Amino acid sequence: MWRGGRAVSSCLRRFSTAVRRRSEDEGDWLYSSEWWGSASVNGDTVLRSTSGKGNGVVSVVAHPSSRPSRMHWSTMERWLQQRCEEVHPGYGDGGNLRVLGYQWRVLRFNDVTRQSTAKVMAAYRENKPDCVYLMQQPHCLAVPYVKSMVSAGLATIASCNFDIISAVQGKKSMHILCIGHGGGSLPLFLASKIQGAIVHIVEIDPLVISASIRAMGFPAFTLMTQSGDHAVAKPDIINEIMWKGIHERIHLYEADAEKFIINNTNLYDMIFIDAYDGDDIFPHKLWNQDCPFLRALSSRLHPKHGTVVVNLHSDSDILNHDGSVPSVLEQVLPMGKYVSQVCRAYKDVLVGTGSSCEEKGVSGLAYTVAVPWVCNTSLIVCRGFGIDSEYINQDLVINTLISKSLEVEHVMDLPFSCLEYIKRGFILVD
């Protein structure tokens, strides 16, 4: 089923001189000790409640952040003051917005699973110091698997002849669906970096949505009603100041992913799937070919360049498919079996021979990459990529991804290297 990557090392040597100078990555793994916590430093719990949607105890834990340092706070304060004058002239006359500090906010399920990590800025008005506003920092991606999803996904869709440059510059629309919300760092990053991005988010648990808005600084105006209208008719002044229109291009829906996809008529350029429950299980209905989800997903994906990115990890199944309890070894090392089944299902339905895709003239490929530092795998399935023959030229795929990853880094001004999240454990799915 799997084919490994021979050409990675030669490609890396070829592009090794093309490294550009980057701004500091505030979400670098170097700072993971700040938000990971330890036996002696567990952070402060700022929200804690029990989910009614199978996620158990949902909590948000705050940890101090060392970046940006206090000497850089004045830069943000000047930006906020400038935004005040742009959005509502005279608003700052009653007291300028001041930075109170920066924190990591970690969303947890059952006090164990770190579901999402976001950097949050707290600000207040001088004349109302007791009123604190939270703003998630949209440029900061902390967890490596999210960077992997972004890097591999965007390099892939750019390789499928999608004009990523025009989308980043806002000259064309890019329709993105995120299944699974967490703290919202992924959709917020995409909307902030891609001016043409219109992002839909589907999250089944209202408590997760509430936690992201109340405790993780996600913009409240993004929340939608069942009828498709904004839950709040108009964003308040603070939202306008902080988000500069980004919040108007994000639509957050409380819905079951399967029902949302089946009842949806939108066509998406990219779909990101990161949907784990309180038991750290990726629901079977989101990858089982006998369930309607995948077939509906196929009809919602753009036929020429549509790209799906799925986050997978080893802590995925408690029981075997026949209901029996797996052996100790299977419980410790289930990744190979599990990931291969998910990859096969997604590839067969979205681009595989024998599926409805063949009748529509859809071609494409699927591959996985291993995420650095954590036990996650990113699955990428795409349509297009210029593959017309039955044999997939692996060298061509890797070379193209590396080249496009450098283009994506440059045009989006990313603080991290996409290449780092593409080169590791690259495997084409047969």
C-alpha cells in the first residue's frame, strides 16, 4: 500500500540555499515548555465545564508567555490606537487600549488531551481597567501538527494549479472548510494570512465553541445560527478594532459534520479535518466508506484542485472493528493499521479508481507525512496535480511540493519553514 520517498535528500540539497530570513516564530516548539505544563507547573484553569456531546470535561488552562516581551507591547498598543481611529474616530479619547499581557491558553478534554493551543493577548481601556478584552493572536501556530496541515495542504493545492498568490492577495476567493474547531487557531490563521479566504467551521459541541470565544479570544461575531445568519447582527467596536475584517470572513457553525456536509451545497477548495472526541477517537463515520459522510464530502470538493487534509494520530481506537479488545501491543502501536485504513478510505472515495471520481474524470493522489516532535500523521488527498498516467512519479511529486512550499512561505510571509513539515516521513498512498 505504501511507497517511500527516495528523492527527498537530493531535493533538500537543491533548495538548501533558498532559505529566507524570517521573523521570530512565537509558536516555535522551543516554547512548548511554556504551554505544555509539568507536574509542578500546571497553569491556571480559567474555564471548566462538562460537555453534553461526548467530550467529557472541557477546560481551558492558562500559562504565561514569554513572547512577545514587554518591550514590544507598545508596538501593539500603537496598532490598536491606529485601528481605533480607523474604525471609530474619537473612540480612544475615553482611554487608549493598553496591553495587559500575553498567555498561552490550552483547551483540554478530560484534563488529559491537549486539544488546542493558542496565544492570547489581553487588553483593557485606560478608563475601564476592569473590562478585559481577549484577542487570539492569529499569526501564531503552536502545535506542530497544525503547522504540518497548513504547510502540506497549501503546498499541495498550489501544486494543483490553484492560484494561491491571488487568493493571498485577496484577488480571488478561496473557500475553506474546517471540520473540528478546538480553540480556532487553524481557521483564524488561514483567514488572517489569506485575504481571499472564506472559512466555514463546523463544530458539534457548543461548549467547545463557547470556550474558544470566552476563554481563548476567538472572535464572537463569527458565530452563526442554524438559519445561516450571524448570531450577533453587528460586531461591536472592539471586534472591529481587533480583527480588521477577518472576523467577517469566518463562519462558525454548531453542527454535526456529517449532517452539515450532506445538507450543504457549497464547493470547497480546501477541507481540513481535525475531529477527535473526549476519548481521543476519530469517529468511524468520518472515514468509514459505508457511511454517507465521505461520499457527500466528495461532492463538496472542487473537482480540479480540491484538497483535503486530515489530522491522524495513534490514540484512535479502543476496540477492534469486531468489538474485541486489542492486545497490549495493538493498544500501544495501533498507528500503522489505523492510518492505512483511513488513507485507503479517503483516497478511494475522493480520487480512487473505481469510485464515482473516475466517471467524472477526476484524478489526483494521496500521501502522508509524519509530524515532527509529536505522534501525529497528516494525510493529504488532492485532485489534480497534473497526474495523467497510472504511475505516479514520486520524484516529480516531491520536487513540486518542495518548490511550491517555498512559494507559499514567501507569499504568505510565514515565520516557519513549510519544508520542515513536508520532508519528514513522506509516503505516497497506493
